[in-house]
Amino acid sequence: KAGVTQTPRYLIKTRGQQVTLSCSPISGHRSVSWYQQTPGQGLQFLFEYFSETQRNKGNFPGRFSGRQFSNSRSEMNVSTLELGDSALYLCASSGGAGGEDGYTFGSGTRLTVV
Amino acid sequence: GQQLNQSPQSMFIQEGEDVSMNCTSSSIFNTWLWYKQDPGEGPVLLIALYKAGELTSNGRLTAQFGITRKDSFLNISASIPSDVGIYFCAGRPPGGKLIFGQGTELSVKP
């Protein structure tokens, strides 16, 4: 069974630009969560989607947005990029809405803002 | 908001030694998960716990869901060099989001 796939793996963007990251969950999983990981802040929760509905949202500015499609694939978008947005962005998928079978992570997208 | 305190932050041990790390929360959780992350990769799930008092093993790893539902520990027995990495606890309160501890960086000297 294929794992969680995140694309692209690496991305370099300029301040002020916008970026879209993609996450394809494990086949059959309907829940996708997004996290930002930085050395100083650890893993910070961005949002969680289940069956195309946002169920939870973290404490990030409105420049961070996401969505989930009917095939459970998810995208997150960051507009007006800032230097501090440089991070590893991870998504995790789970079969159930409550994460009953654990959360499986992708390898992440490493975003560098210059 | 809810916080997870994970300790210790880092550990330097000799190969063959046992390791113990733990997480405590300020509120009740109904899920505790333990992950290991290697450089440049996403966290990999080691052990999942869903019931207070539950004790689960995965090879040399053992984790427990605390009776109070506010803590969990992970033990690694007879450590080997490939155990090196960052270990994260993660917990989910009823109806809430999964949050992570700050991680324990483990170094193993051969």
C-alpha cells in the first residue's frame, strides 16, 4: 500500500510569492492533517480535514489556507511568503476522523523562502 | 491552549543501555502516539495507545498510556546505534487536534 505522498520535496521561493503544497493520503484514508516543523518551534498544527471539511485549525495567520478534495487529496497554500515561513511542512493521513489508526506522515516539503 | 511537556530534551547514552522518556499534558488525552524522526524525513509511528493503562510493546520499545490519561512514557531497551534520532510524543484530546511534544534527541555511542 503506497504511503503518504507529498510534492514537491523541496521548494525555494522569494518573499512575497505564494506557494501551494500537495498531499496525497494513503488510499482509503479520509483525514489529512498539516504541520509546520521548525527547529525552534517543533511540530505546529496547521489544520485538519476530514471528508473535505476542515475540522480543526491551528493558530496560524490567514495567509495559511488549505482544502481537501473529494478524493481526499489535500493542498495547503501560503500567500505573501515571509522569511519565517521557511520550514518543513508535513502532512499526515488517518483512516478515521478521530485518528483511531494513528497518523502516517509523508516525507514533507522543505520550503525555503529567500 | 493545551501543551505537551516532553522530557528529557536530549540524551547521550552508551550502546546497550536502556532509555526512558516521557510526556505529560495539562489535560486529558484519549490517544497517545510515539514517533521517531530521522533527518530529512517525516516522523514514523512507533507505538499507538488508545486506553488508559494500556501497555504496548514493539520489539525493544515499550510505551504506556498513563492511568490519569495525562501522561505517557516510552522505553527503549538495549539501545543500538540505529536508535539515534528524535523521538516525539503526540496526544489527542477528545474531539481535538493531535499535538506534539518538543521531542527527545537520542544519541547512542557505539
